[in-house]
Amino acid sequence: MNKGDFVKAVAEKANCTQKDAGIVFDAVIDTIVSVLKTGEKIQIPGFGSFEVVSKSATTKINPLTKQTIKVDACKNPKFKFGKSFKALFN
């Protein structure tokens, strides 16, 4: 399912136009990004949580050349599904 299919399905469930559903979808994504950029965590009960995780700088070894490679420190977004959401699939 791509974004267009998702927006269409949401519009049908919410009984609204695809344009309105697309605007809401974009607003949700923009809000998640802006909140995560501030360093806050987003928790949605019954669904999951979004957060930014910091990874420290490390050194790795290329298995083909045996050469050492430096990997810079970085921040990555992370999503973890909640227990009740996972339970829906088991």
C-alpha cells in the first residue's frame, strides 16, 4: 500500500474527501517530525511510540578488505509498537 492508497482508505473510513484525508495525513507526519526534532518522545496509547535514538561513533571492519572504517555518531528516529497493538496480530 502506498501513500495514495492509504489516504484513499482513510478517506473512506472517515467519510471525508481524499483531499481532506491527505491534508490530515501530511499534518500528522509534519507534527511527528517537528516534535522529534525537539528531542521529545511521542506516545500514542494502543499504537506505539516515536523517539530519536543517538548512536555513538564506532569503528567497523570491512569483511572484504579487512580495512577499518570509522562510522560517525548519528541520531535515528525509532518507532516501537505498543503491546496491545502487537497483541492484535497474535
